[in-house]
Amino acid sequence: MKDVTAVVLAAGEGTRMKSAKPKVLHKVGGEPMLKCMLGLLKRIGIDDYIVVVGHKAEEVERVLKNADGKVRTVRQLRLLGSADAVWQAKSLFSNFKGDVLIVYGDTPLITHSSLKKLIHSHRTKEADCTILTAVTKNPSGFGRIIRGENERIVKIVEEQEADKYEKAIGEVNVGAYSFKAKELFSALEEIKPDNAKKEYYLTGAIETLFKKKAKIESVCADDEEEALGVNSRSDLSRANAIINKRNMKKLAQKGVTIIDPATTFIYGNVEIAGDTVIYPHCVIEGTIKIGKACSIGPFARLRPGTILEDDVQVGNFVEVVRSKIASGCKIKHHSYIGDTVMGKGVNVGCGTITANYDGKNKNRTIIGEGAFIGVGTILIAPVKIGKGAIIGAGSVVTKNKDVPAGVTVAGVPAAVLKKRHKAQGVNS
């Protein structure tokens, strides 16, 4: 997005989390909250981020090394409030004449559509500042939006500073703003720590701009849930539940059946095609792609890097990670499939394990089309099972001892029993 730079505030200690980990690195939807926010910014077309770090800055910066886009960090050496945090980035805007989008690293429930509306409204109305707000029946804990004549925003009052009349106001500050850069830093110069915490609040910029007769606008978030910031473990649990609920709603709209949403957890970049059924007590997390008419669970876990083509059955107590499973495969009971490429129509017996880790490296297992893997088999990678091969129950196929197409093997270690004239699969 042209002429827009985002400032992400991620310096806070988060004492109510009662954690040795920086608050913004706690996970919501399977990702650290800070990375969730950066992903959201990228989704709306912003790839220039300035992240203000402070508490345990080194830990946060390590996570940012793997972030997409242009990420710059500045440090807030003394945690003197949100306005002071933004001020630390001032030198990076010396020649910048565009807009500054300010968000918090601990507000993972803000949606991309709300941020897009915020930026669009800010530009369309040529505002000096535009605030993302929400209307809620329970405004406790939030800063209140104070309006004056003609519904103009006068200021934002923090909860601890509000009187009883202001606390009754239901319109609250979500924690996302779009400023013209020049007006932002001019207002920050005038903010004083005249509050209970003796900190420099970013919300003070609103009252300063109002007194300067600047143009202040607002946009209402799509849902009041977006205003929830994560300040405690309870907030973290609630945020995860909301993200999970959103994910399942999107999948249901695409034709996916989720039998019991209360016991199903779906996080990350998950794609699931129509007519797939997710049974209770499943966890699907990370970058996952599932085809049409698949059956997952109950009690299945699909981890990052899993690709299931159409009509795949992954049953109870099956875990799959970094594997591609072709159409028509059945993995129905108590199995672990890791770092595996599986051809069409493979039948995997109960208790099968692809032993992919040798203590140093993750190794690959390749299973050919139509192969039959007997109950209790261990495949020690790297290993290849040929098309139509049969592995007898309880066998151990050792590493690099590939099984040719059409061959039946059994035993510990597995040895050839017979060779069939034609490679064929066996399905149950």
C-alpha cells in the first residue's frame, strides 16, 4: 500500500500474563500475537513495518527475523507509555509525508476488513487522524470515545481516568489509528504524563489534535470482539476461542461439516474443500490443505505442511505432519505419518509409524500407489515402498532398504516373502 507505514507497538511487559515470555509472543490461533498482526498488515497490502520493542527486546527481535516484508525495529528503553513508544520511531519518519497506521501487537482480533475501512476512510475524508472504534454493551476496561458538538470526537478517556458518566459510554477505542505523519509527531510533542500512571498516552494525541481544530474521524469495527486486547491468560483463552470460532464459520460457509465445534480446534492457514467432514476432538494447525470429501477424526491431529488430496480418510488418533497424502488413501487408526509422500489408494494399517527422525535429521518416506501397509508396521526413513507392495503386520522396514513394486515383505527386519506378477493394491 503506497505511502502508508505501520508502527506496531510491542514493547510492553504484560505483567498480568505472569510469564517469562514477552506478551506479544504468546500464541493466538497458533501464531505469536505479533506475527498475527504482521500477517494482517501484509494482507491489507502493507509490507513496511516499524516494530517498537522494549521488554525482552532480543527475544522479540529474534521472532521478527523470520517475518515477511520490510521490518525495522526501534527500542523503547524506558517503558513510559504508548505515546513515548511511537516517539522512539520519529527519526524514521523525517522525510515521510504519508500516513502512519498505529496498531498494538497484543490485539489479534482486529480484522483485515476493519483496518482496510480505517485506511480507506482516513484517505477519502482527508482526515488528520482516524480512529477505529467499537460499540459494546460492556465497555469496562476500555478507553471511552468522548464526543462533543456535532458528534465530533473530542478525546479518548482511559478507564482509570474516566468519571462515572464517561464510564457509561459504550463506544470504545479498539487500538488502531491512522494519522498523517506530520500531525502525529506534532501532537506527540505536546503530550504530558498527567495521569495516574505518569505515562505518555497515545490517546492524548486526540485531545491535542482536537484543540488544534484538526480533522478527526472514526470508523466502527465490524464486531465488538475486535476491541479485545490480550492482557491476561483469560484474555488469551478467549481470543483463541474467538479465532477458532471464526475459522470454523468460514469453513462451514465453504461446505465443510464440523460435527462438534466445541471440541474442534482449527488454527493457521488452513484450506479445506467442500464435503469434507471433521469429527470431534480434532486439532488442525498451521499451513494445511485438505481436499474434497475427506474424513478427519475423531481425535486426529494435522500439523503444518500436511496436504490431503480428495477422498482421504484420516481416522482416530492419527497424526500427520509435513506429508502429502494422495487421493483415496486410508489411515484410519492410531498412526503417525511424518515427512511422507503417499501415492493414491494406499491403505495404512493400525499402529503404523513412519520413523522420520534419526536424532539429527528428518528423513522422508515414499509410499507408492496402491501399497498396503500392515498393522503395527514401522517404516524407518529414508525408505521407499514401491507401487502395490505389501508390508506384513508387525514388520520393521529399515532405512534405505527400499521395497520394490509388487513385492510382499514381512518380519523384523522385513524380508521378501514373494513377488507378484502384477503390482496391485489391497484395500480394506
